[in-house]
Amino acid sequence: MALSYKARRRWALIILLIGMPLYIIFAIAGVALLFSYTGRPPIAIEFAIYVILGVVWVFPFKKVFMGVGQADPDVAPSDPQ
């Protein structure tokens, strides 16, 4: 079942305000934990890991964010006078 426009807007807000900060915390903690065993890698590799993690999070939520910034397609346009 497809989400309505209002539901997608609400979920997008929840994802950005709650999910994103939690993802950042867990991503940083995970990378730090990984490198605590192996030692810190060169800065370019660490940067690449963070860039990849910064892009990967959006793919599962692509359908939620599609068209959220547009006008509500379910509302009929009013006649300007």
C-alpha cells in the first residue's frame, strides 16, 4: 500500500529529526569500534567510509522522500482571482 502525501511528509520529518541523528551516532560508534581493533586508517580511507555511510542511509527511504517538497498532489488547485 502506497503512503499518502501527508503520511510521507510525517515519516520524512520523523526520519530526519529522530532517525538521522541516531544513524549518525551508530555510524560513528561502529567505525570507531572497527578501527579500535585495527588501528586508525589513513585519513582518505576514513573520509571515504564516512562519505559512503552518508549516502547509503537514504536508499531505503527514497520512496518516502520523493516529492515531499512539492505541493500536495491530492489537493485541487484553487482558482486565483
